[in-house]
Amino acid sequence: MWFSFWRSRDRFSLDELRYLTNQLQKVQIVNDVNKDFVIEALRSIAELLTYGDQHDSSFFEFFMEKQVMGEFVRILNISRTVTVSLQLLQTISILIQNLRREHAIYYMFSNEHVNYLITYSFDFRNEELLSYYISFLRAISGKLNKNTISLLVKTQDEEVVSFPLYVEAIRFAFHEESMVRTAVRAITLNVYHVGDEFVNKFIASAPQSDYFSNLVSFFRDQCINLSKLFSERPKNPCSESVSAILAKVDEIEDNLYYFSDVISAGIPVVGSLITDNILQLLILPLLFPALQIDADSNLKIGAVTSLYLLCCILRIVKIKDLANTIAAALLYPLETFAANSEVKINGYVSGNNCTNESEEPLVDSVTLVNAGKLCVDIPNKPTSSQVHPGGIIAERDFSCSHLSLRETLLSYVTDGDDARALGSLSVLATLLQTKELDESMLDGIGILPQRKQHKKLLLQALVGEGSGDEQLFSFESGSARDSFSSELDGYLKKLKEQYGVFIGGAAASPRIHRNQVLDALVKLLCRSDISAEILWDGGWLLRQLLPYSEAEFKSHHLKLLKDSYRNCRSALVQETKGIWVDLLITVLCDQWKKCKRAIEASSPRKEPKCILLPFQKLNSEDIPAESSFTAGERMSELVKVFVLLHQLQIFSLGRALTEQPPIQPQIDIPEISRARAAGLDVSGPKPGTEVKFVHALPCRIAFERGKERHFHFLAVSVGTLGWVLLAEELPLKQNYGIVRVAAPLAGTNPRIDDKHARWLHLRIRPSTLPFLDAPKSGTPGETRIKSLVDGRWTLAFRDDESCKTALSMILEEINLQNMEVERRLKPVLDLEL
């Protein structure tokens, strides 16, 4: 029978389709003998029907007349081989995907054949079969609309009681294979976006609604795995650990984008289910308590991972209730959530005493009243709507774990390490950028921008709410307090009634909270133990809160910033005599533009994953402390901090930032100079350049053992640049030579040998810093910067006097170079000018 299949016939004809169908109807069992024919027949039928859908409607009419879908089901039932099942699923998937005529899709979905195939007991231990089955489900979901979906559900009393496509798909929602999980999510989204009221009700009812809690539980497990990877990274700081973290980050963010897509489908009950589950299963019991957990506690998520996750959730899952509930919860004491999580928080022991067992204790204050004290409100009575006047202040011992969550974030800003400080700043910046968050909530946690405050009070004055003048020029107008309190009260009530979280007293006034935030940011900018990149993030946030001028700053803020600026300026002056003086102006101009863009940007520069993978510094055990690389990194960090503080000083004075720093222009080479005498121009020497031997001194040097070479040595400076040169004498041109080696003059650290007075030792550093040339698009933590070792030259001169002359030449040129750098930097160093 199957040999006749290969006889000559018009391939794309109705006769061919009729022949194939007849041959299939004759098959009584599918085994190893005839499976190849059956597989080829199924494949050819799919090809013919696709062709007929586009060219001849009689093909599909024949398909319906002969009930070929029923034949497909019969073939599946009599098949004894998995390859036929694979081909059958692929055939029907191809048909569903490629049929364009609406009535054809209606026929395919009718007669319960598709539902039968969906619920058929395939052996999914075969991974290939599972892949084809999921593709089959996805093809069906791609054709869903309000008309076709009714053909795939069963109803009773106008309610959907069965929907095999959805129910069978979510069985594989948490399969170990990521491709399967991705396909299932695409299927569910196709279902949600149909917008059928009865199907939506079915999806949101038990037991189907368990899918959303299971989804969040699966997401929670991924978060725990990420925290484990992050905590293990210091023990295994290799590229594989970074790649593992980045892969897990991608999975987590994909999950959150899926949540966002589900919510955007517009099913209100589903949005509420996701919100409730994220709060109840992840944020309240794990993320909030993690913000002040001991390093050796048994909580499954660490503080840094918690900060990252909060940022991602707020950025991606755009639900108003979720954002405002998180913001309201920041006003609660940390111990409120610790009680629910059943873990020891920051060494807290039941009773009245507080102990701190953390390896990195949080010290100092957020609002500096006295050392170790924090300004907080004293609640008059335990009601969530009570607002206290700013004059009622008590001092709370900072060492106890009674701080609110927002105060804990601020403590990380002022005293945390790089990761915690960056994480806390990112959370505050994300809250500020979250459009779903009510302005009154921003005001309550102290991060409502000043321009929005003015706008809000001006609108209240225009509509006649209280005294316009009083509201416009006072932070604490009655209407403003009432508005904040009513908004806050609603979310505090929700936290209490829905999530069982209680608060014993009211929040302080927005003005006090705002002052705490400003105090924390100013203190951050005065820290010397934090990365300059993180200080820039703090500068951005401060710029958002105070967009105008000096009038917005408190006097003690200005004093602290000015003192820090003066210290930084003094350190920068020292760099004009440093190892990298020739690159100082270049780095400063480059960082000036970057910093201006950063603090004037409409949104933060960094993605949340930078919290987990901060940019690595070059300092390591492999690089000596006296290395030029260490000095270069220190110079670069210093310039970044100086530029930030300088721009904030300009901002506080109400001036506009210029595109370039105020640097003096370069001058021509003086007539009386070694560079001019050697015949050099402003571009400087390069290997192969011809120079005149006016001040050059003969010397010997061996770059390889046993291979000594003769050169003429010369040190020259041209403006802010300088070089030490080794030139070979031209045999046919007396007193002239060709530059063979040119190295930077700065950082040479010349020294005459203690035992050999004719030997001069020089350190030769690279001409540039590797991190200045690092690729801009690199992912934090991924790019490894190649470090180079400083070179060492030992020059042997003819006599002691020549060696001393060479030393004096180097020192004189270095001094000229340093003086030129200092001259050009004078305007930027003298802010008053």
C-alpha cells in the first residue's frame, strides 16, 4: 500500500489530498512497518491544506466533508510509536498557524477534536514530545479571540466550567526547561488578552487562581537563589559567578515583566491576586525584614538582594496599590515585619534591651542632634491619622532596632557599604520615579521634589483651600497635612486589615522626614569611604529634591558641603604634583561633562542590577599600593568627587553649569625651553621624530639581559605634557638623533643609585589608564580591566656629574609641567572667581 504512495501524481491537487485521505482511512494500526508512510501522509496533508487555504477553498471543504480531523484522532489512538504522535502534533500546529480563513479556524476548534488532543495522555517523559505539545497549545492560543475561545470552553448556567487549553498549559508553568515556561506564559497572555468576561471569571476562581500564588512562590524561590549566589560571590570572585548572577537577574526580571504583562491585560481580580501574593509571600515576610538582618541570620534573602528586588518590583510591576502600600510600609518600624517573619532582626532579643550582633553595625545618626541619636516624633495616641507638630521631638537611641524602614534606608545611605548605600539610593530614586505613587506618599516619606511641593500648594491656594499665602510659603499648612494623612490612613488601614500589619503610632510630619532625607544625602556627599559613582547618584537625588538654588539648602548643609569641597580641592591641588598630572586636566574635563549629564538627567543612570554588581576597582592584592595604577585610580576617584562637589557649589549659588569646566587655555612653547631647543612642536615627540641634541646626555641601558644599547637621554615638557626620551644619534647628521623610546615624564620618580653614582633609576608608568579606555557598554562586573606593571629603567651615564645633570633636568621639567597644570586649573580651583 505504502509503495503506491510514491507513484507520479500532481502534488498540489485535490486528487492528491483525496488519495492521502483514503490511504489513511485504510490504516488499522500504526507500527514500525507503516509509520513512515503515515508520517509522510500527515505532513503532506498539512502542506496541501495550507496551499488550498490560499488558492482553492475546495481543499478545506473536502477536509471537512471527510472529517479528516477525526481521522487524525483515530490515527493517534491506534499508533504504537511516538514519532507519529510528534508528526500529528506538528501537522495540526502547522494547520492552525497557517489557516487564514476564519471559518477554517472555527471548524478546527469545533467538534471537540482539539480539546481531545489537548487532554490526551501523551508520554511527556519524552522531551521532544513535550516540546511539540507546548508548540501545539501555543498555536491554538495564537488564534484565540472572543468568538473562537467559546469553542474551546464548556459552560454550565452561563459559567465556564472547563477550559482544557488553559488548565493543561499552566500544568507546565514551572517546568525545569525555560523554553517550556516561556511558551506557557505566552499561552496564558494570549488567553488573558482575549478579554472574555466568563473566561476571566473562570481564571480568577479556585483552583485556577492558585496559579498566581504558585507563580509568586516560584518567583520567591528564584529571589532566594539569587541571594544565595550573591552571598557566595565573595568566596568565589570569578567570571562564572558573575555570569550566574546575571543569568538569575535576567530570569527574575523576565518574571516581573510577565507579571506586568498579565496586569496590563486588564483583569482587575488578577491584578489584585498578584499584588496580594507579592506582598504576602515576598515583600512583607522576606524583603522588608531582610533590610536589617545579621549576616549569620537564618533569613533566606540578604539586605542587598532585598534592595535590588524592591527596585525591580517598583520599576516593572506598575500597580498603584502595590507601589503605595510599599511606600506606606516604609513608615513602619522594622520590628513590625520582623515579628511576622520569625527571624532575629539585627540581634534583637525579646525584652526592653537592644543588642547588635551584626558584623557591620549601623552607627551614627540620620538627623544629627546628638551623636548616636535620631530625631523622631512622639505619638500622642495610637491612631494612624494623627499628625504631630514639628516641635514635638524626642531622641531615639540609634543602636536599637526600632527604626522605621525608611530610616533604615537612610542609615544605609549614611553608614552602609557601597552596595547598601547604592541600593538604598536606588530604592529612593525608584520611588521618586514611580508614576503610580501618589505625591502625598512621596511627601510622607520625605522625597517629594520641591518644585512639586510648590505646584501642589499653588493649586491649593488657587482653589481656595485655606490661606494661599500660608500654604505657598509653609511646609506645614493644615490642608497639606490633612491630605497626606488621609492618603496614608487608607494604606495603613489596608496593611492592618488585609495583611495583619499593625503600627503603634503615627508617622512624623513630611517636613521632618524631608529634613532627614536631606541630612542623609548631605552626609553621604561628605563621606570619603564610598565610591564616587555612588556619590553621583546621591547628587542626582539631591538635585531632584532641591532643583533651585541656595535658598533651598539649610545653613548647616551648606557648611558641610563647603568643608567637604575645600578638603577635596586641597587633595586635588596635591594631584598637580602627582604621578598622573599630565592626564589630570583631561580626566577633569571628561568627568565634568559626565557628572553634569548625570545630575541633570531626568532619571538615574544605573539599572537596578548594578546594586548586585558594582563596578570593580583596580585595587587588588595583585597590584602594589605604590603602583601607578593605584595612584591613577585614586586620582580619578578624587576628580569625580571634586567635580560633583564643585557643581553642587555652583548649583547652591544659583548659577548655571557650563558645558566645560573653567580651564585656562594652553600657551605656546616658550622660546627658551628644552623642547624648543630640541626642535619639538606642541604635538610632542613620537618614536621616529628627529630631535636636536642640545641638552641630551649620552647613556647606556639594557632592555634585555646582556644586550646593552647606547642612547642620548633627554627630558622635555610641552605645556601639561612631558616625556623622557631615548634617541639614537644620526651617523650622517651631527648633534641630531631619532627618538626610539618616549615615556611619560610624570611619575618617573628619579633616583640616583646609592652605590653607583652614575646610575639613574626611573619608574616608567603607562601613557594612559586602562579604566579610562574601558568599553562604555560593558555590564557592571563583567568587564575585566587588564592591568599593566610599571616599568623600571636604570640609565648608566659617563660620569657622576652627567647623572646629576640628568636628575636636575628631569626635576626641572617636572616642575615646569606641574606649574602649567596648576596655572590652567586655577579658575576651577578658585570657585569665587
